[in-house]
Amino acid sequence: MQFIKILFWVLLLVATFIFWWTNEARSSLDLGAAIVEARVSTFVVGAFLIGFLPTWLLLRGSKWRLSRRIKTLEDAARPAVVRTPAANPTPTPTAAAEPAPAVTSVNNDKATNI
């Protein structure tokens, strides 16, 4: 689809250039303070651009605004992810704890063996 869009714009540009190049009739335009003399095709292409550019800019602006609005609504409609704790969490290894001794020491103190 992108290729077709690019092909369309290139063909339109080539057709406009051919139109401008083949029409050599000259005309003048009185702007009050200045008189502009150019090809008739230049005035035609200029009039097209004066009408096309504001409309295109409005389209791009509204498309940008609507895409932002759609993204905001989609984010609001997306369910929140709730994390529940695991039933049997695996113990995390602690810092290197010393193992308990296999044999306990025998205390011969008679005061403690009562």
C-alpha cells in the first residue's frame, strides 16, 4: 500500500512538471504593490498549492489529534494487570549463612545440668 501511495505522488509530481514545462504562455498578475509576470502554468500550480496545503495541514492535524485520543481511550480500556503473590513462594537464597555444626559441644558445668 505504501508503494502505491508513493507511486501516486511521484506520478502527480511528474505530470505537474510536464504541465508546467509544456505551457509557455506568459501572463501577469497585479498584486497592488507589485506586478508578477510568470507562466500561466506557474499561476495554476500556485493556486492549486494555495488551496491544497491548508486543507492537507488540517487533515494531518485532525488525524494526529484523533490518533492521540484513540490511544488514550485504548489505554483506559485495557484491564489493569494485578499481580497476586504465589501460593508457595520459593525461598530466596540469603547471604552465605554458616551451616550448623553436626556435633554439639558437651558442657560439664554442674550448675547448668540441674
